[in-house]
Amino acid sequence: MTDKRIAALMLTCPETGLQEAVLQYSAYVLKICRTKLSGICSEEDIEEAVSDVFFKFYTYCKSSSRKLKTARGLISVIAARHCNDMLRKKYRSSDTVSLEELDKEISDPGGFGEGDYDLACALHRLGSKDEEIFLRKYFYGQKSSEIAYDMGLKTNTVDKRISRGLEKLRTFLKEDD
């Protein structure tokens, strides 16, 4: 099922849309959660994080009157933010934190909100190839060389697309304000 079809289902029939989203994107969300949480959280915590991501996605779609443009982008943003929240809670609960653990956490504002929806839409507006590069770089945590190899591009092409894409994202997000 296509991303657009899942996005449309979340508006018309959220339960069916959620089922399709889980089928389509569960491995994708698991990869994001494992990348951000492995070595810090248990496998059970990571699996619970995946469930939480889909629950947040479902509740957001049910409560929002906005038309969902991209399920994948929104799920990616929710997954990354949820994992960052889990890391923050983990760090607060421990007395000491290693520099390696601190280095893993990306600093971003707290919970999931309308700004996250705007970010997901802005990522979608970049186009499918650039959106995939951004998701792999910032949500999967892949290196530019890995992305280039997987997508059949040169490493400097990936870096240039990221640089240009960041400028486009700034423009898109300013337009939404």
C-alpha cells in the first residue's frame, strides 16, 4: 500500500489506516528505535517504543483535523521524538551519564505537536529522493557514504542534497509560520 493511501485512510478510517501503517512501517520504526536506543534501553523497551510510536501516530490522526500528507514522514518524526524523550527520561533517572550517551541524544524540543506535523510535511515537500536521504541521515543515523551506496549515488551528491535540503526546509518551515 502506498504512503498516500495510508495517509488518506488515517482520515477516513483510522483503524484500517493504522493496521496498514503498522504492516508497512513497523520494520522502519523498529530500525529508528534500535538506532537511537540500542545499548541504552532493553530490547523490550525498544519494542514498547515501537508500539508507543504507532499509538501516538493514531491518536494524533484521530484528534487532528488537518489532512495528513505523508504517513511515513509523520511516523519518522514521532519515532525520533519519542526515542529522544525516552533517552531524556533515562538520563534523568540515572545519577551519572557517560559522554557517549550524551553524544547520542539529539537536542530538540520535548513532545510531539503541530511543529512536528509541519516538519513531516516539509520533509515530504523535498521530494521522495531527498526525503529518503533526510530520513536515513537524521532518523536512521546512517552515514552519507552508506546512504550513497544504498541509493546508487556519490557521497558528495548526498552531502550536497542534504545541504540544499536544509535550506529548503528552513524556507518551507518559515512559510508555515
